[in-house]
Amino acid sequence: MIIQIFGKKNCNETKKVQRFFKERGIKTQFIDLLEKAPSKKEFENFLKYYDLNDFLDIEGKEYKKRNLEYMVYDTMDLLLESPILFKTPIIRSDKGVILGYNPEKLKNI
């Protein structure tokens, strides 16, 4: 399976992950979350590796702009409806899922 990087084009952490694999000559597939969000089934597979709330970017501009810290919401529905709220990058391979730029974990994927 080719390594897939789910991210946003302007995300610095996503760019770091892309650079990490490029420097090692490892092919990847980039999926822009703003153009193609994961399906509910794909997202449920991600949840085998991380908790649901780990995927919500509570430090991001969009989260703050919407004042979500003061609201009650269903996190899964919110992320699937507004993929801009995903914490990125999400890296998927046949060995699992990694959330965020973590060189030590990336070496083992």
C-alpha cells in the first residue's frame, strides 16, 4: 500500500511529512482534506489508532473562529461535515495511522 497523507496544502506539519518521505525516496499520495474528506468508514478505521477528539484541531483558526470551545457538538459529525477542522497531517499505511509530524513514528511506517 502506498503511504497516504491526508492534509491541507498550506499546513506546515503536512509539508514536513511530505518532505520527510521525499528525502527518503518514499512515494506518497497526498489527499487534500479540503477537496476530499475521508468517508465515515475511512474515519472509523482511523479511530482504531487514536481517540476521536485527537483528530479535532482545537488550536486551529477555524475552531476558534467558530467559537466551538463554547458549544456542544458531535465530534464525528463536525469533522465529516467540516474537514477543515481535522488536525493534520494524518498518515496512513498498511502498518497503521499516524497523526501529526512525528519523525520517530514515521521511520517505522
